[in-house]
Amino acid sequence: MQGKLIIIEGGDGSGKATQTKLLQEHLQKDGKPVQAVSFPNYDSDSSALVRMYLRGDFGTDADAVNPYAASAFYAVDRFASYQMYWKSFLQNGGVVLADRYTTSNMLYQMIKFNDSAERSAYLDWLEDFEFGKMGLPRPDLVCLLDVPLDVTERLMAGRQGKTGGATGDIHEKNESFLHKCHDAYDELTDRYGWKRIACTEDGRMRSIEDIHADLYRAVTAVLIP
Ligand SMILES: Nc1ncnc2c1ncn2[C@@H]1O[C@H](COP(=O)(O)OP(=O)(O)OP(=O)(O)O)[C@@H](O)[C@H]1O
Ligand SMILES: [Mg+2]
């Protein structure tokens, strides 16, 4: 019996790791078989090209790096993780929680195209490449941790990048990038039916527990009873 693949998607600092961990603990308490993974898998050799890309080895302007090539770097990292750590678990009925997934390629690489026909062609290609040709499983549910742009900008202020740069990696350090990302979240949510989880109220972050309660409700709705 195939299990369920649940994606926790969202911008930098939106609480993906925090919510993934809480959700894992809660589902474990419920007695569900659950495993959590996160992407990129920075600890693995499989993310070598992702790390090179993010620190600017192929060009310090993310826009200048071919989105199809960049997508392949991330997809390969996911393939390695799937094959080695969670393929059989999922196929045997487990619940896999992923902090980022193909959905992050959809976002960060799609926004390199301004033309909507090119965007659509890219998304079609990506779905076929990752889910069709590479055989990665399609998500059963994508939950978007929804943090409005102004709150994201406050969260990002003063933040250090994860891949070594003092001012963030080649994605994080481009300011107009955040605006593009937020527009793209709307576009992708419409296209794929992602489930938005409101993370703010009156311009402030909601409590971790309140966000968790909404996320838990959305996730348990798709789990087999
Ligand atoms: N609802 C919340 N309110 C306030 N702070 C929060 C909330 N959720 C998470 N945080 C804090 O925000 C920071 C970022 O959270 P977390 O690492 O879970 O986000 P992320 O989406 O995984 O970020 P990253 O972009 O680094 O991968 C952490 O210090 C975390 O404790
Ligand atoms: Mg994280």
C-alpha cells in the first residue's frame, strides 16, 4: 500500500523546519509511521552541485544560470534521498514529510522566466522530468506556509545565508527576488491547488502552535484513517 507524501513549502524563514518537526512528533504520537526529510540535503554528496550553484560557482547572478540545468541539480539530490532513504518506507504505507521538494524548483527556477508561455513550458518539463522520467513520487498534499511579503522582509533582515556567504546565497541576496517569489506562490497555488496555511495575523507571525494546529488539520485530512 502506497503511503502519503506531504510537502511543507514556503519562503526562507517561514517555519518549514519548525513545522515539519512538530508535525512529525504529533503524527508519531498518533501512532502513524512517519519520516521527515528536507531538501536540499546539504549533508549529502548528492547536493554538491546545488551547493556549487548556491555559492555562485556557475555565476553569481542566479538569473544567469540555466533554470533547466539548475533544476537538474536539485532533482538529482532528491533522487538520491528517495532511493536511499524513503522509497520503500513510502511504498510500504509510511507518511513522508518533506521540507521543500520539486515544489521549490517550481518556484525558484520558474521565476527566471518572465514570459507565461515559457513558464508553463518549464513547469510541464519539470513535472515530466522529476515525476515522469526520474520516477520521483508526486506529492499527495503541498502545504504552503503563507507569510506575506512585508513580514518576510522583516524576517529576512539581518539573516545570514546557509551556504557560506555573509549576505546569503545567490537566491537570498537578490532583493527583488522576494517580490517575484511571492507572486509566483500565488501562481503556483492556483495551478497546483496547494493548501495555504496562514502564518500571520494582523501583520504578525501567529504562534508556532496555532500554525501547527491548522497544518495538522490539513494533513490528517489526506491521511488514510
Ligand atoms: N510562528 C513563528 N513565530 C515566530 N518565530 C518562528 C515561527 N516559526 C518559526 N520561527 C522561528 O523562525 C526561524 C526560522 O524557522 P525555520 O528554520 O523553521 O524556518 P525555515 O522555513 O525552515 O527556514 P529556512 O529558510 O532557514 O530553511 C527559527 O528561528 C524559528 O524558531
Ligand atoms: Mg529550513
